Amino acid sequence: MATNSTSEPTKDELKAAKKLLKAQEKMQLEAERARQRISKAALEVEREAGRTRMSGHERREQLINVSRHLFAEKGYEAVSVEEIAQWASVSKPVIYEHFGSKDGLYAVILDRETRELLNTVTTHLKPGHPRTMLEQAVYAFFTYIDQHPDGYRVLLKDAPAAKGAGAYSGLVNDIVDKCETVLADAFGRFGLPRKSAGIYARALVGSVALTGQWWEEERHISKEEITAQVVNFVWNGLTDLKANPTLTADKKLI
């Protein structure tokens, strides 16, 4: 008698799966609460520092730090100039004096974080074997997320339409352009069509960027492990590229 290759999960298996899901949800909730406590503690430090006399440069940096914390936690629209002023222990005119408006302050933070991310990646890159350079670039990307979590969340969150909309997508596109140039040169050397470089550049950068968003929230594996996993996927996918790939399944079945 023929039997099905698949079977319904047992009660014990369902119970174990529910227990695992509940544990994961608890871990995520605890991580979010811990992050909020850290952000609030950082804001308290800035508020206390704001009560002391500062130079113009020091005050500007303090306002940027406070705003970055708030924008990272709440998003642009949910943060008011009054709230920034309160946490910085200054009056609203001080903020307008330094940045002109909330839009101006937000634009400064976006520009700073964009440059910080690009600088982190480029400074980690050293000439060498392509796989080594891939490891360097991916590791640098996760290093930025690890060292600048507030900045990364600001890049991901909502932005004013006139000032910062698409900041992260624009940054990703810049990285894609650089990656496409590198891949096109490599494809030319290995006899692969250079015109396909743009497709693979977007697949490569997109997979890393999405994994970065996931890791920023989860953080239950180390930076080294997530880098190794991403490089393993990307590198082994690139090492067996076909010059003229085709679908193996009948189109009617897709």
C-alpha cells in the first residue's frame, strides 16, 4: 500500500514548535526593551550634559546625538522640535539657530550617517582575492550596523518627502553602481556577459541589505557568523555562474 511521503505533525511536535515560537517572541521583546532602555539612558546623559555650558560646536553635536536617538526610536514624523529641545535642555530657538528647522537637522543626520556607512565600507576594503574583498565589504557593513545602530535605524525609518525620502534606497543604489562596475570588469575577465553585471549587482547588494535589516532587529548571532553566512551564500552563488542561464522547468509549470 502506498503511503504519503509527508505526515501531519504530532501533538508533541506542535507543542515544541509553539514553545519555540513563544521563546523567540520573548527574546525579540526583551531585545526591544533593552534597546529602549539603552536609548533612554543615552538621552538622560545628553539631557544632563545639556545643563552645562557648551561651545557652539559641542552644542551642535549634542543636538545631533539627541535627535538621532529620538528619530531612531520614533521616526521623523513622531518627533517634535519641542521634544528635542526638552531632552537637550535647551530652548527651541537654539535648535533653529543651528539647523534652521527640523528638516535641516534631519538632513544633517542623514548626510552624516550616509557618509559614515560608505567610509566604513571603503576603509575596510583592501586589494586582494575577490572572496577576501567580499568578506571585507560584508563585514564592514555589519560593523557599521553594530557600531551605529541609531544611525542605521534613522536611515531605514520614514523621512520627510522633501528632505530625506529614499535616503537608504539612494545609498543602496550608490553601492549597487559601484558593485556593478566591479562585477562588469570581473565578468569581462571570465568570459561572462558584462551587460548582466547590473542584475547580479542588485541581487548581491539587495540580499546583503535585507539581511542587515533583519540582523539589526534580531542580533541573536554574532557579527562574524552573519558575515560568514552571507558570504557563503553570495560567493558560492557567484562561483558557478553560467554565461547564458536558462530555466530548467517547463514554463507551463512555473
